[in-house]
Amino acid sequence: MRLLTLPALGACLAASPALAQSAAPSATPRDHYDVAAFVWPSYHPDQRAKVFWPQGIGEWQTVMTNEPKFPGHDQPRRPLWGYVNEADRYVMEMQIAAAADHGVNVFIYDWYWYDGLPYLEGCLNDGYLRARNNDRVNFYLMWANHDVNLAWDKRNADDAFTGRNDATIWRGSLDRAEFEKIARRWIEKYFRQPSYYKIDGKPVLMIYDLPNFVKGLGSVAAAKDAVAWLRERTVAAGFAGLELQVALRPESRRPLVDIPGQSVGTQTQVIKELGVDSLSHYQFAHFADMNRNYEDIMRDGVAEWERADTGHGAKYYPHVSIGWDASPRAKQFVGGVVKNNPPEQFEKALLKAKAFVDAHPDRAPLITVNSWNEWTETSYLQPDDKYGYGYLEAVKRVFGK
């Protein structure tokens, strides 16, 4: 099956002035907000990805085969833009224009490294970075350093979701030598890009899996030393410093990670020990029961923002998820499914996030959103055959100019 490619529309789109690279505190209400949508960069050909999606078109293979799992199941969802190759610069120019026109001005790219090699970099390297209008939407990296099991492979995902087969395909934890290797890649290949998102002149780097980060380095002390080294290298490269960000998980009294022979603290203790600068979330599903109405989930979300902001010793940037239903990845399995989350409810959530940002004028005006294109988790801003451009229009009503 061949990937569809949109015409070279992006070349004709007029680019607006570049967004400010440094988000400085200002008085409330703000005249500018940084709405940052996570990008799952799996919708393009990638040779290594054929282990999960053998047709060679990335996870579009899974989206194409999606069907309802129970009566009344609000699936399948189909993309209005078609099954496009998101590593094509002209496709990305169109997507950048659509994002910027609706108030989304930052992309947070999921970034992977397994077995000594990058994975799924094509969307960023060949799509976004080659797009001629990428000054309209800044970007930063979220190191998605989680282990990989069979959940991406629809042929075996049911066993992965139910625990019948917990085989690990790739491990995301890295030792010091490998960490330094990828850190140099971040600095030289990405931080130096004119459109890389910075706070007070400091490139922002998010770590997805804090336990795996500590586990790979071997101890909290070793992880702290690695962070200090990364900060030094970033400054030596000419930047004001590094804004180290962490994607939060639910707090627990149990140790954060299990390293044999070592006592490791809670999430809060590790965040403080590493000197993490800021926090956000990747998905409401990481801390909330998603099998209910969106309005109820959002109430939990606002409460979580307040807990996160006061309990970890680092500033918190509010997160808003659009929905959740990961059943497209499996043949039979159905987990939690968000109910009643039309664009109007999402807009209410954005207004709450905006109010949170306005109440913290000493911080960057940053809000994270899940996501730009998580089709197989049913949480995306891209237009579909159900709501059209509804979610993007909700962003524009709240944050657009």
C-alpha cells in the first residue's frame, strides 16, 4: 500500500514572523501563550518500524484496520488529511500552517533511541526540519525512554495488554556512555536549530520515563552526575543553560525504581535530587481513571495540577489531554474509553489551563496538549471524519489571535 502525499501546498502558504524563542514572564493576562502538542512520529516509512508495521507505512497500518469493538463504540476514526507521509516536507508544511493558524505554536517530538540507533526520527528530520515554514511552530524533544513491548504490534497487542506476553523488544534505559552519545546528538542536531523552543534562553528537554533514566545510569547519584554533565555541555555549546523537564507519574510511597542493592526514593525525592527545572504530564491516563465522562476526568486533572505544582519543588506547566481509547492498537482488547469529550468540553479544559498560566505570571506561558496525532490512542488535534477541525478550532477560540 502506498502512502498518500499532499501537494506542495505548504510552499504557497505565507509564514508569519517567527515565534519568540524565549518565553519570559509577563503580567497577567498574557498576550502570548505557548500551546505545545506532543507529536507521535510514527506515520511515515521507517525500516526499523517494520517489525511492528510490516507494510512500511508506520502505524497508519493499524489505523486503517481499526473497527468498533462493542455496540456504540465510537470507532473507527479516519483522518481528513488522509494517510499522509509525515516525513514529507510538503505534508509537514501544510500541518505546520494548520497548527499555527489555530494557535498551536510548539510541537513536542517523541524522540527514541534503541540498541544504539535512533528510531522514528524521519518525521522530525525529513518533515519538520526541512519544512520552509517551521519558524511558525517551534519544537522541543521529549526523550521517550520507555521500554517497548508488543503493544505496537496489532498481531500480538492483545497478549501485551492483558499481560499474557510481557516480552520486551527494546529497552529504553541507557548507561552513561550511551547517554552521553545521545546528549551530544541533542545539542548538535536539535538544540542549535533556530526553531528549538527555549525558556529564558535555555533549550527545553523533557524526560518521559524518570525511573528508566535512573535505572539506566545505575543510581540516583549517577543520574544526578549525568544531568550536571548535560547542563555543562549545553552551556559550553553557547546556551544560557538547560531547562530539564519531567513527565510526571502518580506519586507513590514505594521506591520510584527497583535497582538491586540500592534504596531509591519516591518520585518527588528524585525530582528534587536531580534538580529538575519543570514538570508537566504526557496523558491524563497516567493518573486518572479514563473510563468515564471527560468533564469528571478534567476535574481530577485540575486537582492534579495543583498537587504537582506544590509537591515536587519544581514549577509545573498544565497539561490537557483530548481523550483516550487505545483499543485501535488491539484486535479485541478494550481498556478505559473516555466518554463525552467533544471539542466544546476540550475548550473548557483549555480555558482552565489558560487560567492556571495566567495565575503564574513568573513562568513561561506553556501548556502541553496530548496530542497532535495519537490516532491509536484517540487523543489528537488533527481533523477527523467525526469532528472535522473541531479540536483545532477550540484551540483557536481560546488562544488564537
